[in-house]
Amino acid sequence: MRVDANEFFRQAAVRICGSLDVETAMRDCLEYIKDFIPAQVMDMRIFVPGADVLKPVASVAVDGFDDHGGLIPVTSQGKETPLSLWENMEEVVMVNRPAELPNVRESLRLMGQDGQYDFSILILRLDLQGRRIGDLGIRVRGTDRYLPEHVELLRLLREPFAIAMANALKHQEVVRLKDLLDDDNRFLRTEMRELAGADIVGSDFGLREVMAQVRQVAPLESPVLLLGETGVGKEVLANAIHEFSPRRNGPLIKVNCGAIPDSLIDSELFGHEKGAFTGAAARKRGRFERADGGTIFLDEIGELPPQAQIRLLHVCQRHEIERVGGSEPVPVNIRIVAATHRDLKRMVASGAFREDLWFRLNIFPVSIPPLRERKEDIPALVHHFMESKARELKMRERPVLPPGALERLAGYSWPGNVRELENTVERAMIRSRDGVLVFETPRPEDAVAGADPDMPDEGRFLSLDEADARHIRKAMALSRGRVNGRGGAAELLGLHPNTLRKRMSRLGIPFGRKAAPFKA
């Protein structure tokens, strides 16, 4: 069939560039050009110099043609080799009788297709910016199928096919990087769920009621207000609320409201338009826009200046923001989790915090008790921090707690809460000697009076764990450190030996060979 060369080029080029998916584009092109050039298979391949192979980029076939689609070796093994064909290749190579060309026979042999010579092929060399990047092959069953006019038609398509290959390689790289990013995100979400889920230290003891509230409110869309002293773990609970919610696959954007200067807070939270102020060289999305489809965690919300409080109230009421310097509202689909260590009710009474915003945020308040009110969590927290800090500090072996360490830690008031305990454990890990943790002595003004478990204290009411620890230590002293057997501590306390060992481990009381002698 005769065809106008310009029309052929235009129609083929439209199909080659018609899709980002190179196989779709090649299939459309093959369906078109087979009416003018005999073709049942189209292969696009890139040359990999270090491996001396032609690697498939894409391959399509029609009319039931079985395509091998594998690597084509071009290793030099003499004068007549596949590499010599590649190096000395013309713009278009026409092969009507493969059996008569030694280099083609060698290529087929290396591909495991020795003796399969019943085909004809056109090979189009692909160059881009003066550099050879690969080739395009068109094949059909039978020998002597191609004519010089077929060569000239295919030659017209060198540039479109080279551009298509370059775009295909870039597209594949973008897809690969996206897959890597998705995989990283899945991994990080899994890690966060482990940290924010059942593994929250204290969820079965001091934080049991708090976690019940978190699980109750997390599946809903209501705002949550986390209340508690600095260092109690408000950010960890914000993570948990997000990960237990239907928004878990969306972003979790965290904002420390007290760390942003007043002059920048509107721009940081709500974004700005180009030219909105000096230095605004381009449009910038704010934190609320970045949280679209997910959760925004506003830590230290009591530090927001009055103007930002007004704009936040607008977001709560209308679910839209307005960029600084903008005139059009921008809808946002977000859930707000706020946190503060301040008494917002008192701030409302003094006029430092807007009453209407307080009512919007205070729908479901969650109060997190300070560490001094949940000392039963201290042993689990200490062991958790010892594990995590050992990994961070790349310690081969985890240090052990010295006798009585947990009792002394439980006797301290912990004004800095969990964060102070974490720092204390890290310092002790760094200063550990001979595999034993070295804890600093708590400051007298911050310690609870009578914290030493071996010292009588009639002026303070002991917690249940403290009383248990003191009673167990007395039993161990009477039994001279023996847990089992007649006259052992388990018999004295009326407990099964295994039950006593578990309780001693939880309370941090050493036993066995590593235990120091107990004093009566």
C-alpha cells in the first residue's frame, strides 16, 4: 500500500507520543504501521555498556506472534559478532535472511534460539543528542519480507522513537521512585502503628483509662484536646489517635505553636500567595493544606497569638483557609488534635484565649496524668528506654539495672515526666560501667521524701508497689536470698516461686546469682 511520507510520519508520531505508557504507545503505532510495513512484533531496547547487553524497555506483538522479550547479548567473540553489528550499525539495518549472517546467528545462539531463522527484521538505531541509546526492532514471520521503501518509511521515525524511549526511561524511574516511597511509607506507617498502638508503654497500667478514651474517639472526626504537663507523652497519643483513625493513610502534620514567631505564624499555618509580603517569591502551602485528608496536631495551642486564634476558629467552623495575600478560600479536609500544658479555662477567663475557640476544641478533652501519679509505669518505661537507647547508642550488650534502682527512681517526683525519665536513662546508659547502669542521685528538693526502700518512713503513705517491694525484700533477707524451697521467700510470702520471680522482675528486685546479699 502506497502512502504519503508526511502523512505516515504525522500519524505514526501522534501514536508514538500519544501515551506516557510506552507499551500502549508502541501498540498503537504497530497497529498503524503494519498496514505499510510488514510487522508482527516491535521491540524497544536500551544498550547497557557495562553488561554488554541490549535490555528490553518495552515489547508488543500482534497476530499471535510469540515474542521472547529477553536480553540480547552483544559480547565480542571474534570478528563477526553481535557487538560488531551494534558498533557499525547503520541508521536502519534490513535483515531478510538471518541464517546467512554470522552475527545474527550468534545472537540467536546466545539467546537460545539457534536454528530459528524463519523471520525478517528491521533494526532502527536510536540516537539522542548525538549519543546512541538503543534500538527498535520490527519483525515479521518469513524471509525476504522487507523492501527498500520499508526501510525509508521506518527511517522517518527515528527521532519520535528516540524521544519516546527517553520519556519511557524517565517515566519508569519516576514509577520506581514512587514505589520506593510507597514502600517506605508503608514501613513507616507500620512502625508508627507499633509505637502508637498496643506498644504504648503504660497502656495496660497508668494509661489504661487514657488509652480507652483514645480508642473511643479515634474512629470519629471530632476534635481532640490533649491536656497534661510537659513531657507526659501528648505527641505519642496524637500519633495513636491518627493511626487508629480512618485517616491513617493520610498525612499527620505536627505544629509546635510555641516555636513559630508571631510574625510568621499565619504564613506557616495557612500559607501565602506570591508577592504577599517581602520575600514571598512564590506561593507556599501552609501546614493546614499539607494536612488535607489527614490530621493536624497543634501542640502548645495555648501559645497561639489572638489573630491566629481567630483564623483557627474560622477553619474549625468552615473547614477552609485563606492564604496570606489571597482572596479565595481553600477548602481543607482535616481533623484537629490539639495539645497544651496550660490551663486553657483560666486563660479564657483572663481573656488570653478565645472562649468560642475553646468550646470548639474542648469537645473531647483527654487528660494525661503526670508520671508521679502513675509510678506503676516506671519499670516498664525504664526497660523500654533501655532497649531503644541501646539500639540508638549501638551497644552490643544492654546494661543491667543495679539493685534497688527502680525503687529509687519510683521515689523521685519527675517534674519533667516521661521525657525527664528518658533523658535520665540515656545518661545512665552512656555512663554505664562494667555493664551496670550508673544513675545520678535525684535532687533532694525534687525527690519524694523517704524514697529509699530500706529506710523506714512513717510520714509518707506508700504506694502498693512500694509496699510490695519492701515486703519482698524483707522476705528475701529472711530467706538469705533464696526464692525456692523450705524457708524460701516464696514460702514465707505464700506465693508460687515463678509468681514471685515475675513480681520481682516487674518491681526491679534482683534475684539469683547476680543479686546482692539482702540485709535483714
